[in-house]
Amino acid sequence: MEHTSGGHLTRRALLGTAVSGLIVSGCSSVSSGPPEQKPVDPQVVLLRSLIAAKEQMIALYQRGTLSGDVPATALEPFQERHAAHLAAFRKMLPPDATASPSPTGTPSPVPTSAVSVKKLRDAERKAAAGRPDQMATASPALAQLLASVGACEAVHVMALGRLRG
């Protein structure tokens, strides 16, 4: 094939221009912003909220020991069960999610005032009542754990009602 220097464009010249254009466009960035973050797994979001709620419940029980309504030793088994729930929730977090910050931000400082047994019962009742909604969006394994935790919290409501100082 003959190359002419006239105004005619050859296939070779056209292909060369097209390849050059592709190479140049491949070298430029599509977006000048920060790299896209991988979307957070809804199960991780749920687990983080469950962990934060359990930490708050444990803190509430610690404050409950200050009330004098019942001996502090009477509340220890409840607190221990909540600590076990917390450990189970943490165990379900994927390894790469443990270092991530909580979506709720920094926890608010826990007041040091005493909490009555009635307040503990109300907190347990509220936690147990929320479990079915959480189970609806949870994975099967997490839903099973939530059912067990909710049952335990419901029993706590009854057991706390029987505590007398």
C-alpha cells in the first residue's frame, strides 16, 4: 500500500490515531476525588449498634449497683450475661470491621448516678422488644443469636421484678 502525502487519510494513520487516543485517555484519571469506599455491610452496621447497646446496658448495670435497691452481688449475674452477649456479638464481626469506627461516633460519657432496678427492668424490656425488628434484617446466624439474647432479656425483666433489697 502506498502512502500519499496528499489530503487522503490511510487506514494505518487512522488506526494509529485511534490507538494513541485510547492510550492517552487510559492514562488520565476518571475521577479526581478520593477513591470510592466499599459500602459497609448492613450486618456490620447492625452488629456495631448491638455492641454499642450492650456496652450501654453493662454500664447501666454498673450504675445499678450504686442504687442500694438490691445488693450489688444480686446484679452480677445479669451483668455477666450481658458481657457474654457482648462477646458473642464481637465474635461475629468480620476481622476487618473490628478496627473501623462505630457509626454512632464517639460514645457519650456515662453518668455516674445510681440507677434503680425499675430503670434496669425498663431497659431490659425495651431491648427485648426491639429484637424482632433486628432479626428481620439479620443473617440467619445473627437472627438466632438475637432470638436467644432477646429471650434472656425478657427473663431478666421478670427476674429483676422479683429482686428485693
